[in-house]
Amino acid sequence: MKNNVIGSTEIVKIDPNYECIPAKVDTGADRSAIWASRIRVDKNGILRFALFGEGSQHYTGKIFKREDYGVAMVKSSNGNKEMRYRTHLTVTIRGRKIRTLFYLSDRSTQKYPVLIGRHTIRGKFIVDVKQAAIRLPKTPKVGYNDMMLQDPYSFFCKFRKNRPPRRSKEKSV
């Protein structure tokens, strides 16, 4: 039973060639997604893509070719909708190989290049959110108070949303 427990983050293997890939396990996400670049469909209808992008340490430039693929309209957590290609890849999680459907997307701005959704782990693993195989360093965030203290007037102008100043209801004498 202990072998079936995974954390909120895991180190996974994709295909036989991509090892030690950090992945976020997201039980709120229906499907899995992977960072893909150079996505295109050629004149013969074959989907071509590279895993990861040139800025990634995992990028090899290898072009994958797939005849078995589909597309779907995906609504992200921020409400944006976009068309994404999807295809099957083999992922290894804690030594267990799973052939699953991955959506190909630009995850270059995300902390984790791979997102494992609940369809991939359903019936195979239990997620213990207290466990995490990896913890990426947090990027320091500048809070509103820090911004305001640096330049109070610019802060005021930026966040008042260009509204004219309120007029006082009191009448001047």
C-alpha cells in the first residue's frame, strides 16, 4: 500500500529518453499536460512536436511524430480557452509505467514542465499532499506594501485605476 502513495510533486520519466523530470500532481486537473514546443501538423497530417523548449535543461530537440492524436478546447484555471493537441506518451511514476493521454502546451512559465492529472493516477495511486518528492525554490514576491513604500505616489497612480479624485461632499464656505 505504501508504494501506491505519491506526493504532490514527483520525479517522473517520460518516454525512455527523458529522466528526472519534475512533475506536479494535481488532483484538481482532469488530464495531464506536458511542455511541448515546435508543435505543427505536416501536409501528411502527422503531428510533430518536441518535448520541452529550448530554455529547458530537459530539451533535446528530438522531434516526435504521431499519427494518433486529437485536439480539444481546454479551459485553463484562469478562464482562458485554447485549442490543444493531445497524444499518448508513457510516463513512469514511482517505477510504474503508465501510457496516458497528455495535452501538449507551452508550460515554459510554469514551475513544473509536467502536470499529472487525476485520470492518469486514478485507481493507481493515492496522493498524500504532505509528501513532495521535490520542492522548487520559491521566487520572492514583492508585496503591495513593499511597492507602496518604494514610491507611494506612483503606487497610488497605478492602483487608483485612473479615476479622478473623489470630491468631498462637504461644501466649502
